[in-house]
Amino acid sequence: MAGSDVRSTRLTGVVSAAVGPARIRQVQIKTTSGSPRFTVTDGNGGAIVLDMDLNADDTHSVNIPGDGIRVSDIYVSVFTACTSVTVFYS
């Protein structure tokens, strides 16, 4: 999928990005105090494709190697001690 346009969406909770089939290229997550955790599934109820425990009170930028993570839809299923996530996808 080289040469595809990269887009982004900002999410603030357990929600579908409603972008349809996509490849996740990068995520940027802002966390608060406590035990931050962020999980993405392949659509609502699908397999877990990205699951991260994060440091509190920080901003994290995670690049996904290769062609990214292919999903039928980007669905945030766990959003604990996070304020927002920006997902970059193509």
C-alpha cells in the first residue's frame, strides 16, 4: 500500500473511528495519572491488534513498523487513564 495517503482521527474514549478498512500507521496517546492502558481491536468485538500499557502523565508516540496493522475498522476497546489518542492510518 505504498504511496497511500495517510489520514488521522482523534478519539477520546471507547469508540469506533468509523473509517472502514484501514492500516494503522502510528498512534499518539496523551495519558493521565494512574495506570494508562490503550487497546485497539479489529472492529467492535474483533481480535485485539494493539494493546499497550503506558507511563502516566505523558504523551506517547508509537510508530507501527512495516505496512502497519490491517483492520476492518479501528475500534478502541480499552481507554483507561488516557485523555485522547490520535490514530494515523491509511
